[in-house]
Amino acid sequence: MNQTILIFTITVVVIMLLLMFIVRKKLKIKTEIGLYKYINKTHKWGERILLLLFFITLSIAYFGFYYVEVYLIFIFFLAQSIFRAFMEWKYEREEKEYIISLIGAGTSVVLFIGVLFFSLQTTTFEVFLEENKNLNLDSIPKIEIGNYAWNDEERSLHDKEILKREVHIEDQRIINRIFAELHALELREREIDKDSLGNYYSFFVDRNRYFEITIYDEYLSISTDDYHVYRVTNQNGLYRFLEEGDLNWVFPESEK
């Protein structure tokens, strides 16, 4: 979860808590101390079934659907709040506790829409450079690129990354082409899918500080003082260029 989503979530939750406090005070709704008390067995088992379905769906989504886990949390709280409000309205309407549950349901809707909105926002490499003004990439004499694969079976972190080939580029036309392709990418903040680790390219530029870019078929990561990971939402011309371009690759001794 990026910083914007985190700030938005905290703000909405704080507003919800304040609203609940004000409503309880205005309508004189009692505040129960301790764990939530179910109204009856139907209510109790209904919420348990919702919780079970949530964990099953969450477990399935965990293996390949990044960010869906976040959405599922809000959907679960929405379903739980609506079900709880219905039970409270039907069996204990005079307590007015269902109003508090409806506020919780409304909060879940706002959070779901907000997180969905922020998570679908795209950015570009140019925006990244504007936000990191101390990165000077105006004149680059040389870049070094390594073509790698990832081997999870190795125990040592050093051995997990397998170098397949590498190239040092000093031709300014090729350097300009690489950065032109990089600027053309549309990016959305996401985690890298493990299936993309079979083939990727890392290159770095040392200009006053360490700066590394790793390009995957569908993802891009940028390492400076922080680590930024994005999914490429348009055609990845940079990856195709590195795959198909006529570069003077040098292979490790074992690959010759």
C-alpha cells in the first residue's frame, strides 16, 4: 500500500470514529465495553460464515492477484456491517446500534472507492525524475546492463540471481533510445509477479549516487535510496528493445 492510500485510509477511519462518537452522544446510544455481543445464534453464525468466506477468498487471491487482498478487506467489512446493521435493526431496533453499523458500512464503501481510485492511477518515469530532482540523468557517458534470471532453488541470495549476459553501452544513440523507451512507459505502482523473474534486465548509472533500473516483461523497478516497483500498463518497448536489439552482449564463460 503506497503512502497516499495509507494517508487516505487513516483520514477516513479517523473521520468515521469521530462521527460515531458524535452520533452516539447525540442519539444517546450506549457504548458497549469489551468484545462485540451477538444478538442471537443466527447473527453469530452469519458473521462466522462471512469471516470464513473472507479467509478462503483471501487465500485464493493471495497467489497472483495483488491489491485484490486490500479490496477484499473492505468488501468483507461492508458485508459484515450491513449484515450486523440488519440484525440490530430487526431484533434490537430501540437500541439504535444499527446506525453505528451503517456508518461502518458507509466507511467501507468510501474506503473501497478511494483505494480503487488511487491504486488505478498511472505515472511515468518523467514524473519520478521530477519528484527526485537530485537525480541528474541529463548526460550519461555509459550504462551497464545485465540480463538475469532468478533461481529460487538456490539458498544463497548471491546465487539466486543468475547472470545470462551483459553489455556496456557508450554509444549515445543507443543510450538515448533506451531512455526514450523508458520515458514512454506508463506505470502503476504494484508488486512484481514472481512469474516475471524468469528473464529481466538490470542497468545502473552512477552519477553522484547509486541508481539502478530493472526492467521486466510487465514490470519496472527503480532503486535509489528507496525501492519503487511499478507495473507497465502500456506496451513495454524497452523490454522488447533489450530482447531484440542488436547489442554487443558478452556471455559468462560458462555460457560460451
